[in-house]
Amino acid sequence: MKRNGSGYYTIKALPGILILIVLFLIPLLFTFSYAFRNNGEAFVNIFSDPYTYRLLTFTLQEALLSAIISVAVALPFAAFFSHYTFPGRSIVLTLSGLAFTIPTILVVLGFVIWYGNNGLLNALLMRITGRDYTILSILYSFKAIILAHVYLNFPIAFLLITNSWTELPDTPEKAAYTLSSGKARTFFKVTMPRLLPSVLSAFILIFLFCFSSFSIILVLGGNPAYSTFETEIYRRVHVNVDREGAAALSVFAFFITTLMLIITSRGRKQKKASRKERKLEKARGMKLLAAVIIMLLILLFILPPVGSVIYRAFYTKNGDFTLRAWEDIAKGSTGLMSTAMNGIINSFAIALFSSLAAVYLGSRIAILTAKRNSRLLPVLTSLPMATGSVTLGLGFSFLAATIDRSSLIFSYALVTAAHLTIILPFAVRTIIPGAKAIPDSLSAASYTLGVSYRKTARKVEYPMLGPYKRKAFAFAFALSLGEVNATLTLSDGHVSTLPILIYRMIGSYNYQGAAALGTLLLLEALIVFAIGEGGKKHAIS
């Protein structure tokens, strides 16, 4: 019998699995109970309402298109970065890693400031062309939604595919060239089949993220015609005060996304990655010129929206330097600004605690998945991803309605629990490839020498997960730091976070104040990203 200590690893992973199930199932059960009140009248109405299927059509359309474009755009860039080395390569990869840790609300704010009709890009174009009217009209449209989703998710696809491609030995390609196979034929017949698991993983991750997108749809879409399940659920709770209808719509969306998750998970068996990476060719001549152009394209796509947030924090719409927003934050003198420091502390504390917990629990679940070669665990732990943060927040709010909400500690615990439920699946999915890449022979050699399962895990296996755990931490921290949906539903004014304050300021057209808070939010994200990148010898365990 193969000795892999799966019993020991099951015990280690059990707390994480139980916590995820409890934190996921209890809110879901409350949502179900609301959806099926009065003999399920609300659910029947939702199921038979043509508007529900219009919501489904648009939600699928924007998620599919966003995922397809993100992966399609990332592929050629990943191809170049996985074959050539050149000055600046590592900087671009690092910036791409930073880009997908930027909270979603900052992307929304950056797009408003940069791509808006009165934004910085139009101001620049009008100055260049000498015209006095809007040249590019992007915001509050379907194209704004897709562009923002691609902006947010291109770095994810780019990094995942580049890393996987770099780890593929190039021996099969060289053999194909020796047999006179062309580059196109070799790519589609030899490279792509081996690269397909990482491409599919990136596609599914992006699709699920875009399917449950909230703030991008709500702010950048700016039109009820662009409603998705998440935005409609939020409107029914906070505008129509139709909690039963919102719950019924949540259950319907849950069934759809769970079905898609099960279908996309079938037949996907990931092989252990080779530890031998391909040797990168040094770019020279035209290849070096191509590298410069590619880097410029990536930087010109990633940097302007984020840079515009920082710029707007110090300059007025007319380009005059000002520190007024910062003075308001320091003095706490105006409305939402008075809670800024509280929001900074809350955002960092909730994100730090929930991220550390997610990586700690997620690494144990990932190891068990690899030991048992389980297909069920990834699907089980991914269910909260299929639910959506607005739906989870709704379920937690139903739970909170049955308990005394006067306790501030309870409000913080509720928001933190919701964040953990949302980010834990992402942490698990990020760490699983690392767990599967641990050679079985290494663990077996340790067992043969009489080393216990506990010591083998602590001394051999968990340290090898270090890079994956750092990525998981940065990703989880960014998701928690930028979480708006569930926090907005749950906070009831008791728990203020920076994303909530920024969201409200965007709604009140206070872009200067939002940019100042956004700069602080970005600074928090940068600090944690730097810690994650710099602490290569100090894995989270």
C-alpha cells in the first residue's frame, strides 16, 4: 500500500474544511429559508420571470467575454515572456503581480478619473488635438465593463500562463522542429495541449470573478440594462426592500454557478509539474525591440488608471496642486473623512486576519487535495466562489437579523467571517498547484527514514509551498482589502472600511477625497505586496 499519510493530512485539513462549510452553509441556509417563505412564492416568481433570464444572459455574456479577452490578450505576451529574457522582464512581471492585488474599487475609481468624459485621458487628447469636446466616451457602457474586467484580470492570466509555460521543458518542441514541424503546428499540437490546464484554470478563475462582479458593473456600467445577478440582488435589498425576492434570485444564481463549476471541474486532472524549467533565450536585435514594445504596451495599459488616482489626490480637476483632501483626513473635519483613520485600521486589520487564516487553512486543504488526488475538494472549497459576495453578505445579514447586533465586536466578527469565506477558496486554488508539484518521492524518502508525517509536513512539504502561499496571501489580502459587496451589505454603519468610504465618495462625486483615500488603500496593498515578495524565506505557515 502506498504510504502518503492521507489520514494525518485529513485531520490537519479538517478544521479548514469544517470552517468553510459552516461559514458557507449557515448563511446559505438562511438565504434558502427566505427564498422559500410562503410556499416558495418568491422563488416561483423569480424562476418564471423573463427578466431573470435576461439577467442570466447578460451575466454570462459579460463574464464569458471578459474571460475570453483576458486570456486571449495574455497568451501572446506570455509566449514572449516564457521564451526570452531581457532587461526589465522581472520588473514587468512584478508589476503584473502587483496589478492583480489592487482592490477592485481602486480600478473603478481609476477608470472614472482616467477614462471619464472629463477624465485625464480626454483632457490630454483635447490638448493634443486642440479640440474642446470629449473625444473618447468609454464610461457607463458595456465596453467600460469589459475593459475594466480585462484590466483587472489580464495580469492574472498573464502571470499564471507565463509561470506554467516557463516550467514546461522545451524538449518536445525541439523534437517537433527536428521533424520539420512548423512553429504554428508545433504550438497547437505540442505546446497548447500541455499548456491547456493553466489556460483553463485562468479562464475559469476569471469567469467566476466576473460572474460575481459588483462594483465595476454598478459604477462603470451605470445603466439598469447592464444589471447582473449581484447588482440586482443588491438593488432588491437596498432599493426595493424585497429581501425574499433577493434571496430567491440568490438561490437561482447559486444553482447556475454551481452547475457551471461542476461541469468545468469534470475531467480536469492536473499532472505534477516538471521541476526542470526551460532555458530562456536572451533577446537581441529585433527580439529586444519587440521586448521593449511589449513592455511599453503592458505598462501603458496597467499604470495610467492607478497613477491617475495618485495624481488626483494632489491635484484638482483643473490641474492645481492642493492638499485639501489630506487636510480633511488629518482633521477629520468633513463627513466621511472623519472616519478615514478608522477605515484605514479596519481595512488593514480585517484583511490581515482573514488572509493569514485563509492561507493557514488553505495550505492544509491543498496538501490533502494533492495527497488524495481529490477532485471533490477543489469543487467543495470553490462553492463560495460560485455564490458571490453579495449573496454571501445577504445570507450573513439574514443570520445577523436573528442575533443582537448592538455588539461592535459581533459586527467585526461577522464582517471578518464573511471576508474569510470569500477569500479562502481563492487561497486554496492558488496553493493547490504548488502542493501537486511536491514530488511524491521526496515525502516517501522522508517516511522511509522514519520521519513522522508531522515533521515531514513541517520540514519538507510546507516550506516548498512558500512561493504559492505568498501569492495566495497577496491575492487573498487584496480581495479582502478591496471587498465592497459583502461589507456594504453587513456593516450597517458599524464597520467602516476604506473601500466603503471610497464607494460612497464616488457616488457623491467627491473624486478628490476618494482619490486621497484610494492612495492610502493602494499604499496598504503595496506594503503587503512588498512583504510577500521580500519574505521569500519566511513562508506563512
